[in-house]
Amino acid sequence: MSDVLPAPGAAGGGRGPVAHPLAVDARGGTAGTDDDGHLRDLIEQVLFTVAGERLHRPTLGAGVGQLLFAPTGPEVAVTTQVVVQGALQQWLGDLLDVAEVRVTAEESALVVQVVYAARRSARPGTVRFALDGGAP
């Protein structure tokens, strides 16, 4: 895993992790983030990367973004929960412990919530993504 996604605090120059998406800060340099923000960024990247999208890591990603136009319902929610849990454990398991992945279908949106603890600091964190636009 360490050769695929950099560990928190691993950005060059000792300045901390680079923010995702890539941005320019007030000084005109590359914007950074703290370790907690970096973990949230990594979770987002794993969730929304489609398997096969990364040439040298074809199994990286959960492909949650592809569900945008898929029908939403309890079956899709359960399947997504299993896929997300597995992808996070595979790709970020040395950086965080996933406590819970909750996927719910709310009207035409699929909501993915990940509760985790950073391995380095044991600080808990929660990220939530809502995918709007599923077919009825």
C-alpha cells in the first residue's frame, strides 16, 4: 500500500500532505492539508476511483461515482457497503481502521458514510458523501 498512496505527512519538503484536489495556496505554492484532511482525501480517492482507472493499479478503487446513474435501493446500498469496506481495508488498511461503513438510499441519493480511526493518532473521523441522481 505504501507505494500506492503516500502516508500522511509524506509530501516533499517537510510541508505536510498535498491537498486534494490539487490547489494553489495564498503564497502561490501548492496547497497542503493536515493529516486528518489527508486521510479524508485518501478515502475520497479510493471511493471514487473506478477499478481499471489507474493503469498500474487496476484494482484500486471502489467506483462509487459510477452509481450516480444507477437505480438506488436497499440492494444497491448493501452491495456498495461491502465494496467500500473491502476497498478501504485493502488500500488504506495500514493508515486507518474502518469502524463502520454505512450506505443508505435516501430518495434519489445514495449516501456513503465512513467512520474510522487514524492508526497513527487513534483519532476518530467520519466522512460522508451523497451521490444524487439515481434512477427511480
